[in-house]
Amino acid sequence: MNIHTYEKAWLAVAMVLIVGFIATITYGAVGPGIAMIDDDGGTIDPDKINDDERFSDPGVTHVGGNEYEASIVAQAWSYTPGEITVPANSKVTFYVTSRDVTHSYTVVGTNVNTMVVPGQVSQMTAEFNETGEYGVLCNEYCGQYHHTMEGKINVVPEDEFDLTELSTDAPDEAQVGNQTTINATVSNGMNYDLEPTATLEIDDQTIEQDVTVPAHGSETVEFAVDTTDLGTGDHDWTVTVDGHEDGDTLTVTNATEGGDGDA
Ligand code: CUA
């Protein structure tokens, strides 16, 4: 059988095209290192999300070095937490699950995008090299207010990033002559111990205490306050730890009054 030269040429061109298409698809799938979303994140009972270690207190935690984990719960029609903050030059692994129906976690303007299916934990890793704000939205139709379902990722300079939190607990009122205590709890989201100094300022007194806060833990500092030194009346106080500040007012009342703190 004689095949015309032109026909042979076209056959050759067709073969080259087919091989080219297969090569392109293969390269697209494995070449640039794009990982497909899979079920690595595991499964979860959507009714027991609050009992889950990862999702009971969702948010950003430090894994080590420049690596962080962000656990996020989606529900109609919001994300918890709605807004997260990570440092620049970080590698963040997202774990996202849904409490109710199928949503998505889509970071606008990037290729970070996953379906969020109840019962499944979606896992994906992204690198954030530049500071800025990224919008997050849901692109799986999930009901009446689907279009309002949004979140935010703030990427801040590394030296501004901080997972330390300070909260205080103190009585509003104390009787003169009694000792009272102002408690300051420092929590540390980093994967290493912190050793800050906690400072209480009340009137013109300053009390300092060194505190060791374990990695992923918290520590409470107790400041003993002598109400006799302060005298009756209102005393504003602040506790400062590593740039975090919290405060309130302590009213010292007359022992005999025991009343509303007028002095
Ligand atoms: Cu959630 Cu659409």
C-alpha cells in the first residue's frame, strides 16, 4: 500500500501533537510540585467538633521554625475564626472542616482553595512570603447568605507577629486591711518557652515578676496587693507583659462600710 508523502507528514504531526498533549498534562500534574487535595486530613464527626483537640479552640498555632498550623471551622455563613494572622515568610498548613453543609475555603487571588465537607478535614499548605491582607470566601453554594460568607488572612511582618495573650482576673473591690490578689494569665502559642517579665502598676507602685510560660501553655502570675498601703478609694491598675496590657480599677472600701466603695 502506498501512503502519500503528505499523508505521512500529517500522521507524523498528529503523533507529535498527541505526545505533546500527554507531556503537557503530565508536567502540569506533577512538574510544578502542585499537590492535589486529598483526604490526608482525616475524618471527623461534625457533631463533635467542639470535643476535637484541633477544632475545639481553632486558630493559628506554631509548629516550629517558620511553620504554623491554622485550624478553621466553617459553618453557615462564617468561618471560625473569621480572621487569622500569620507572619511573613511562613509556611501555613490549613485544617478546615465544616459543622453543617459543604463550603469552601478559598483565598482570593491565590491558588489556595479547598472544598470543606462535613465529616472530612481538608488539609492544604501554603507559603506566605509577603505581607498583606488576603480575602477568604466560600465558593460552594451553601444557602441564603452564601454570598456573605467571608474571612480574612493578615500576613504581618515577622517582628510584629505574636501569639502571646494576656488576660487578667481581679476583684473590683476589697476592704482596706485585707490582702487582695490581681492575677495575670499569659498564654504562649509558640512552640518554645517564653520568659517575659510581668509588671503590675497600681497608683505609683510597680511590682515586677519574672514568669516562664511553657510552649503552647499558659501561666498565671499572682500579684499580692496590700490594700492598707493603697488606702480607700479607686485605684487604677495595669498589667503589662511583652507589650500587652490589660487593666481595671480596684476600689478599696472602708472595713466598716463594706458598701459601694465610696471613700
Ligand atoms: Cu459557605 Cu457558601
